[in-house]
Amino acid sequence: MSGAVTGTTSDAPATERLPSLWRNRAFNLLWTGQCLSDTGSAMADLALPLLVFQLTGSPEQAGFVGTVGFAVTMACRLPAGVLVDRFDRRRLMIVCDVARVVVFTLLACAIEAGRAHLVVILAVVAASAAATALFSTAEHAAVRSLVRPDQIVTAVARNEARAYGTSLAGPPLGGLLFGLGRALPFFGNAVTFLLSLVAVSCIRRPLQQPRPPAAAAGAASASSAASSAVSSAAPAGTGGGGAGRQGLRFVLGNPFLRALLVIAAPLNMAFTGMIFSMTISLRRSGLSPALVGVVGMVVAVGGLLGAVTAPALQRRLRLPTLIMVICWSAAALMALSVLLSASIATAVPLAAAVFLGPTANAALFGYQAAVTPDHLQGRVVSLLLLAATSAAALAPALAGVLLAHVAGRTAMLVFPLLVAVAALVATFGSGIRSMSRHP
């Protein structure tokens, strides 16, 4: 095993002294704060289109608000990676939380005062999306500094469980609060960001390794990351291509990260597209909206259970084997879900496929955190997130076009085929087969 994988970096003595994950105060503070703020964000994500529709009566304007948020997030993703690698990550996260507390408090006050015009809402959405893009990139990059190398995959799996759990709890709570008062979900969201701010402020461990002087960046890279990773990173650190291109060079120069880039995009597009297609197909078949919602909840519960069991699954198989088994199994389960797409039974194989998703994410992104030098974490994470989330965002549009012009089941087969593409890359590409068992 190379040094990059075994954790023999310059910060190894510090990481060896870290406690078990459940006793790791710094990680648990960050995780708990994000549980709260993610729940608040899920509340606001449900309440925002409801608010716009209530104010304007226009579904187009309600949808436009969500599009603006996505566009700002994508535009900020790569600059966020550069900032996360250049500045103190804790301070950046605190600034982001302060900004989100302020804008959502102002929005709630504007609603109470009857001044929540569309321009105000768009400004809040844009500011929040920019802050969230920066915060989430910093959080992903910080995990490597907060846990031991052998805990990274488990830490990523816990973050996956958090995401599924808050996506289940947030929307119902947001709907309840919106029914009680239009401003309440946004006041609540501001409170959750305030609690996140307190949690991040209480973290005493550094969230990144010390940054070496620019003149010595190449040498410092070689001492702070192990052999195989640094051989790719050093030219990026010393070249003249600009900070934003250093992460791209590192990703393209590393076989595993290249494979991850190719695998993550079709997987995310396939899962998002299948869930959207299933919803439309069930409504076409005459299933009531309430039952469609139940089906969606079953799928989400599958993801939550998958995130909880991901560390145990990861320990039982070698990482390359695990990724190949997951990809091929997900492709088969999605194909079965397509065959059952006219009935509520379609939720069962799709939930089983979603159950496997967190394990794949934990293994892939956990390994990414282990093999990427700390001074490039932000840029590498931002590139991978940009590829994955962009593909997922395009999935509903692709599914809509296919369902409108191609017979239902034939249209939906596109998404199992996308997973099969990821499975082929995992099976025959050298990047995934190069993964070691313990990052």
C-alpha cells in the first residue's frame, strides 16, 4: 500500500491520537450542527416555493426561485474550492452561517411586515445558495482533518445518514410551520444556522493542515501527502496555471479520481432520474398523490438505512469489489423497478437500489478524502460535487423529455443503462481496481 492510502502523512501523529468517532468531540459538533441546519434548510426548501406561489399565484415564478438557487450554487462551487484551500476553513464556515442567519431573519421579518416581494426572496435565495456552496465544500474538505484515516469512510457514511434523515424530517416540519405562519419556517431556519454557528465556533481542532509558504508549496506537498498522490499534486502546486486549475490537474492525473468523476455523474443522474420518473409514472397510472408520497418515503427510508449500514458493508468487502457489486446490483434493481413502474411495487427494488447508494458514496468519497492532499481538498471536492450535482439536476429534465416522447418503460430504461455505464467503468477501469481496502 502506498503512503497516501495508509495515512502516513505529516499529520499522522495527530490523527493517531484522535478518539473513536462517537467520542470525537470536534466531528460530533460539526455533525450535530449540520443535522440542525440541514433540517432547517429542508424546511425552507419546502416553504419557499409555497411562499412564492401564495404571493404571486404563478407556478413558473415558484419554479424560477429554485432554478436561481441551483444556478448560484453551481456558479459558486469552483470558486468555493479555491477559497476553502486558501483560507481558514472554520472562519469561512462561521462567515457563511452568520450570512445565512442574517438573510433568513430578514426574510422572515419582511414576510411579517408584508414586504416579501419576489426581488427580496430571490436575493435571499442567491445569498443563501452562495453561502451554502462555500460551507458545504469546507465541511467536506474538513472531514480528513477531524477523524483518523481509518474512520473517514464511516464519517462520510454518517454524513450520508444525516442527509437522508434531515430530508425526511425537514419537509413535514416545514409544511407544519408554514401552515401555522408563513414566516415561521424561515425564522426556524435562521435559528438552525445560529446553532450551527455555535457548534462550529466550539470546535477547537484545526480544520486543515498548516499552509506552507508559496515558494515551498511543492516541497510541503511532498511531505504532507504520500507518494502516489503527491506525484500528481506537486506539478499542480508549482505550475503557473492558476489555483482553480490545480484541482483539475490533480483529478485528471489520478486514475482513481478520474474514475470517480466518470462514475459519480451517471450514478447521481440515474438515481435522481429514476425517482422523478417513478413519480410521474405512478401518477399516470392513477395512483393518488398521497400514495405517491408514501412511495417516495419508502425510497428515502431505503437510503437512510443504507447510510446506517454502509460502514458494516464496507468492512466486509474489498473496496474495488464493493463498488463493482453495488453498481451492477443497482443497475439490475433499477431495471426491475422499471418493469414494475405501473404499480406501487416499483418502490421496493428502487428502495433497495437507493439502499446501496450511501455505501458507494461513503467508499468513493471517503477514499477521495484519504488520497487527496489537504491543500487540494477544497478544489477536488468542488470539482466532484459540481460534476455529480450538475448531472443530478439535469435528470428531471431528461426524464421529462423522454417520458413525453418515448413509451414509459422504454424511457425509464435509460437510467439503469447509465448505472451500467458506471458499473463498466468500475469493472474494467484501472482507477477503481487500484483502491486499497483501508484508506
